[in-house]
Amino acid sequence: MRSAPLSSTESSWRAEAMDLHILDHRLRVTSISKTGLENYTHPLIKLIFLRNRTRCKFFSLTETPENYTVVLDEEGFKELQPSEHLQVEGSTWLPLNVISNGNASSSSQAVGVTKIAKSVIAPLAEQHVSVFMLSTYQTDFILVRETDLSVVIHTLQEEFNIYREVKGESVPVQGQNAQNGLRKNGREASHATVHPVLIPENQFCVMSLDPDTLPAIATTLIDVLFYSNNPKEDTSQAQDLECIKFFSFSLIDGYISLVMDTEAQRQFPADLLFTSSSGELWRMVRIGGQPLGFDECGIVAQISQPLADSDISAYYISTFSFDHALVPEEDIVSVTEMLKDQRKEAAR
Amino acid sequence: MRSAPLSSTESSWRAEAMDLHILDHRLRVTSISKTGLENYTHPLIKLIFLRNRTRCKFFSLTETPENYTVVLDEEGFKELQPSEHLQVEGSTWLPLNVISNGNASSSSQAVGVTKIAKSVIAPLAEQHVSVFMLSTYQTDFILVRETDLSVVIHTLQEEFNIYREVKGESVPVQGQNAQNGLRKNGREASHATVHPVLIPENQFCVMSLDPDTLPAIATTLIDVLFYSNNPKEDTSQAQDLECIKFFSFSLIDGYISLVMDTEAQRQFPADLLFTSSSGELWRMVRIGGQPLGFDECGIVAQISQPLADSDISAYYISTFSFDHALVPEEDIVSVTEMLKDQRKEAAR
């Protein structure tokens, strides 16, 4: 499904050598208000389409009903002028990436966040490390706060070979000494909140595009991203309450990933966007009734663990307000049941 | 050269039936400051690329070293939010268009403003009617103030069949009665100022594009229009003082016209933009040392009359600050001489 070599599956990860890479991007997580997008059209179009004019290497833009979440490196962040329409999370975030260099021996085909639920997501949640997930067509980025890095390394170093990418070189991270190892994240453990979920009716596709053909879809992409929020359409969408506005574009280290529903997909030329050979459709589970914030830990773990237990693939996209898991359409009934059971147990 | 049927030439116009059409567009002439363009990227991209999202039918954007001149109809004008970066000329302007319906019998091949210098430009100048010219690949639009329309009709009705286009229909304009005929433009005749001219070194092309292929050049056009003014390039251009920044895009009644210098042209794919079969290059004569304003009459006449006398083709593009004539490259020496003589005479 991913263009990268298929990584080993969760059920066999302990038996293999797995690498965790700390990528060479220092990221900011921001949100632009719906009404403020116009003011940011100029820098955003530059970051999306004019690669010769920017040194930004990590850019992600996700539209949700609440706002536009923009995750980008410091080069990109410089392009966004402060205004009342721009909210910026205060931390610098670093993206982690799991790469398998062994042979997958399991029969499991599950991919995405499911694959790293037990090896990465659960241990970080136990150590009270907040994560911000960004699944793409190519891989899954696990964003952690730069200030949590020593805890992250200590937590994951037993199970992973950890490398830090520095200017294109992968430098092994030495095992930390006991003193560092003891410096755990100081946040208090809190009783895990089970958040309400929303399961909209849209079917989603996770797609990619040859960067050289990006100009060919430029006007369509611009239309969908910057001009699809006119009042008339909002009215028609209000009548169709079961669907949710969700569109995600990312351009990371030269790779493009797009997540959109089938209605948006119809606006694009069919021959340029590609998806996995199975052409799978995905359903969304939106996590959170009130905006989740950035400090609560274990939100991703709460949904990815049971998915891993059932060997169900999932993409996972965090945004400024809510988290979004995408599961295969054929699994949505069992996932819905699973989530119901989870809530029943929490209510006991 | 034009895609419209070749109109009759100036030297034979009196012998033929010529039609003057008052087009069904009510236009505003505006300018956006160089530093303010970012704030107008959102509406301008909509007007240029997203024809399904706007009812604007007349749009022209011209970048000069001073500013961006935007001429557009009322539907388009609604998209531009007032700000300190937007200057708006106070009048409503109507575009006139000369269409020949006879057979050209002259051997002259001159086109553009030259063709209408004696039939339209000179008589309007004599009646103290200000004109704002907009030559495109397809035709030459003569913009006059709506308040001058009765004077315009009275002035031109003897030589033209005048039609007013109303919702796609061409309605003949009845000859005005004596009372209206006497209502000449009240402006005072002033001694004709001979304005300084600038003749930059750039070579220009006047081109068109199938509107269906506009998406294919979208990122290049966006780059050239909205992102080519970064400080670095300004520095390099300052070293090359003999060239001038000039780029014009218009989308009028579905027809696209582009005027750019050969340096800008190289950024576009060669197979999509087309020009006349002769592939002629043009040199610019910029008219005006100080911004010309909109009230002085006879500026176009001053340069188009001698060009007509010499049967030299010319495009003519007025902008918010200055006027710009484009003449065939091979004629620039004689045009320069002609302009020198004109200035010598004025100095006597």
C-alpha cells in the first residue's frame, strides 16, 4: 500500500531489527481560521506549488470543519505572518519515522498506525509523552515535542535502533546513561479520558501524485483548498450533516500525499492521482467532542491498540482541534462495535 | 495577426462601413500597490483561473514597475476588498470596439491602435474625451467614461454604425438629436503637453492561449505574476536598468491575451502560448515622466497619429500611472526619430 518497502507487521516486530529515525525537521503546528485563509493564500500557494521559491521541506495542510491545520518546518513557518487568524502551538515538534530493515514473517497485512501501536504509541503514552500523528500515503510521522526527546529516546531505545538524521546523514543515537534515563516526562498520569467519536458517512481515499505532475492539478487543488468554502456550499453541506469536510495535502521531502473524500476526488483528473493497487476506500473516526489540545497523552494509543489487537489497518491524522483515524471501509462496523464496547467499559 | 477577422486598414476606413460597438461591460480602473499584491492574491487567482466561481467577464492585470493595474467589470470589482493598497479611479468606463464589416482594399498591413488613430482616437481627443486604451492579442479596447458616452456617440456617429451590446444583442444606437449633439464634453482645451518617453531594451511578445490550456500554465503564471518581486530579483534588475518590468494578462469574454518580454516568455512551455505566424517582437515606448492621471486628453492621439502617418502597427496599453505603446522591433529606430522630432517641435 505504501510506496516505501512494506514494513514488518506489529505482531512480529519484536523479532526483527527495527529502526527509528528522528528526522531533520523542526516543526511548528499551527491553525488558520476559516475566515482567515484568504490572507494566507499567498504564502500557502508558494509552499505548495513553488518549490524553487522556498526551502521548506515539510509541509502539511489539513482542512477540517473547524479550521485549517498547517504543520511545517521553520523555513515554511517564516512565510506565515502573525495575525489574529493564525494560532501557533508553542512547541517545536520533531517527526519520528519507523523503518523496518528485517523480513516480515507475519501473515498480517495491517499497515499505518496499527503497525506501530504497540512498539511506539503505547510505550510513549505510558511515559506521558504527547504525540501528534500525521499519516501520509508514504509513511506515518510521529511528531513529539523537542523537549520530550530524551524521554522518547530512553523509552524506545531498548526496542529500536535509533538514528538522528543530520543533514542527510543518519547518525546512531547512543544509549543514554542512567541519569538521562531517569529523566522521565514529569507530567502527571491522569485517568484516561474516553473521548466521544464521530463517524461521518464520507468515503475517503489516500492518494499520491508524481510531484512533476503537481502543476497539472494546480487549479483544481487551488479551487478545492482555497475556494470551496463559499456560503452556498456551506448551506448545502449543512443539509448533508452526515458528511464532514476533510481534505489533507502534504508535501514532505518531495513526496506528495492527499487524503480526500470521494466527492472531492471526482474533481481531479483520474489519471494523475494514484492510490494503492487495491483502491481501498476508508471511513473516518473523528476523536474528540471538545478540541483535544496538545497535552493529553494516550489518545492515539486508545484507538490504535484495539485496532492492532484486531489487525485492522489505520491511517491517523491529528489536527489542531481533533484527531482522525481512517480505517478500511469493510472494517467500519467492527470498529464501531469496538468503540461502543470501549465506551461501555469506561462508563462502568 | 489578430484571431478576429483582419479589420480594414486606416487608409481605407472612410471608404468602408465600419461598426463601433459599445460593449456590455461596466468597468473600473484600479491599481494595487506592489507591497499590497499579497493581500489580493486570493481574489485575483479566482478571477484568472476559476471561471466557474465568478461572473466576471472582463479582467485585465498589468504589472509595471510602479504597481499592478487591474481593469475589471463590476462583478470582478466586487471581489476586491478596499484597503490602503487599492486605488480606484472614480469613474465607470465603457469599452468600445471597432469592427470592420467591409473589404480591406488598402495594401497597408498596420494593425492595432494605428488602425483606429484617425477614425476614433483623433476625433475623441479633439472633443476632449479621455480614453484609456487596452490592446490585446485579439483586438483593441477603447475605454471611455460612461459620462462621456453621449459626446462619444455624437463625435463618432457620422463615421460609424454604432451598436450598443445589451445582453448579447447588438442594438443600433439612434443618431442623437441636435440638443444632445450640442452637449459636448465641457472640459477646457489645454495646450497639448508633449510627455517624456522611455524606450526600454526589452523585447516583447503579444500572445494568446487556448483558455482550456490555462490550467497547464497556472503555476508558471502564478509564479510570474505573484512571486517574481522578491528583493533579490529587484537587485539584479536594478543592475539592468535598461529593461523594464512589464507583464500583462487579460481574460475578456473568454479570450486570453498575454504581453510579456522574452525573458518572462522563456519560463512558459513553448508549445502552449501562440503568437502571430510572423512571431514578431515588439519594443516599448513608455509615455509619461510623472503619472499621467486620467483627465488629460490626446495622449494616445499624440503617438498614434504619427504612427498612422507612417503606417506602423502598434499595440497600446494604458495603465494607472503611464501609457505604453508597443511597436514592431524593426520600426523602433524610426519611431525614436519621430518622437525626437515631435519633442523638438514642441520645444520651439
